[in-house]
Amino acid sequence: MGILINNEEANLGNDVKNPTEIEKIIKSKMADIEKTFKGRFPLKFAYVKSVISQGTLVKSDGGEAKKIPIYPFRPIKLTHQIKINNERVDITYFKTRTYNKQKEMWKSMPKNLDFGGALDVVEIDIDLAFFLLYIHPNIDNTIDCAEIKRVNNKKEFTYRFVDDQKAAIEVVSKEKAKIKVQNLIYGVMTDEQVKQMALLNKVFNAEMLHPDQIRIQLFNKVVDEANKAHSFENVYGDFEAKYQQLTAAKDTKANVPKADDKPNVDNVDNVDNVDNNNLDKGDNELKLKGLISDAMKVEVIKIWGKEGNANRYWSIFDLETKKLAGKVCSIVHKDPIDSLYETLLANKDDIVTLIENKIKEAKAQ
């Protein structure tokens, strides 16, 4: 058993005096595997669900037929090209290697691994574990690292590495992050903070809902985004960061002295470090998104065009004539509110004032 680098056997022993950089990397990754999965061998590999089909088993005695899984026969190719430190190399796993004197060449076996649905890799075969986890492009849930890059990594995987411990850790981590956000929304945030966070997260009709209705919709929206995202940590982490930024901005502004006040000597350093640009940016985002929500509630702005129409746009809506009264902006984002928000942000003195006046007129009717 061993590894070939460009058809040359790699020296991966502990007594090698001058290993190449590639050999050093391979040895270190094998050591990582041994350390990471100590006590958890054999490592298990199986087909992904999309490869497994269903068949019907009919009993000869006329008994009830049963549905059974059908596992196709698909060999695992044991040579693949990869990049190690940006150098393209062919990496091969072999079980045996014999020298043919007549042809003056080495022959490595096997060319492929026969795979019928399950494969267990024992600790002594760490070379194969390394090949499958770091090299093979068609195995899902493998290991990524900075030094080794798969050249032809496929999106549709045939095989998967079954790591029950990792799966359990991910489930618990996801639930912890979810519960933390749930506790923030349901137990920590004030009604006003919930409303502000709902505006920042574009909860529909937040201005019209009871605070507890907002809490439910806000939490469900965050969870739905986390379930769809590639990384749930980013979604939950971003929500926490927005909330902390919101509360920090309010706390900091409360401690900033007015122009005609003398700052408390103990707080001078804190006042000097206030980033007013960031505070203003956060307040401005809340103000504009609140304005959009108000405008939609009283229907002084509306979308022209059906979803999917490339010419869709936001327009002022005249409540008296019941007609569109002027284009505000084109809809260029997947979420129409993003397009309107960017326009209001760039044209605060013009369109914002117009919409504010239209809202006042609508509420006066």
C-alpha cells in the first residue's frame, strides 16, 4: 500500500532524510487524519442518496412484495490530478506494486476500487484514507486545505464520507446558534428593537404588526435563511452582529455630550473614539427602511410590472387619481426593496422628501 506522485512512489517513512515539499504535505495530512479520527476507525464511505434506486422484491411463495434499495456498481478511480502548492501532480493510491523486467516498468494495482455501496477504511490503510479525503474529486464531505486543491471537483457527488460525529456536532452547533437568536428575539429585545431589526431584515408589513407577531415572523425569517444558506453560522452571526451594532449605537449616542456641554473627564477617551459615521449609517438605514415600510402601508409607492419583467420599477402612486404618478427607480435586485433603499440612500434630499410628504397627505385623508 502506498501513494504515487507522478507515477513515482512517495517516500513517506519517518526516516526519510530529504523529503520533497509534496511528500511533507502528504505526511502531515496523514498525521492529521490519524489524530482527528483516533479511535473512530474504520472510516466509512457510502453512496449518496441520489445514486441509490428502489427495487421491488417479489417472494416466490406469493408473500407481500417489499421495496429494497438497489446499489449500482461504480468503481472508484485511484488516480487523480490535483494541485499541491499550485503545482499540478498526479496522485495515485496503490495496494501492490510489481516490477516487470521485460518491459522495465512498474505496475501498480488496482486501477480502481470495486464499490458496491459501502467501503470501510481501516487505520493501517491511512494512504487510502488520505486519497479519499483529500484527493478524490467525487466524494462529498471530504477535507479541504490550503495546500491541496482538487482540479476537477464535481458538483454532483457519487460517494460520501459518513462522519456521524461531525454530523452530530454540526446539528448541535446549528441548534445552539438558532436558540441563541431565538432567545434574543423572544426574551431580550424590546418591542422597539424587534421592530428595528425586522426593518433591517425586511420583514413584510412590520409596521402594521403587533410586536409579538413581528417576533415570530422575524425569527422564522432568520431560520429560513439559515436553512437555505451554505453556512448557517454566517446568517445567525450576522443577525447577532446587527443587533449588537444597534444597541451599541444607542448606548454610545447616549454618552456623547452635546456641543454646549462639558464632557465628563472620565469619559473623554470614549467620546473621542465614537465613530459617528457608523452611527449615522445605522440610523439612516433604519430611517429609510422605516420610511419604505410606512410608504407601502399607506400605498403611496407601488411596483409597476409583473415579477420577472426586466422593466419593473417603483413608482409614486396618486391616491386621488389611483394612477402611477412618477417613476422612482428601476428594480435591479432580486428583492425590490433593496433597489428602492439604494435609490433613497443616494437621493435623500429629493425622493425621500417627496415620499415623506406623500405619506403625510395619505395619513391626513
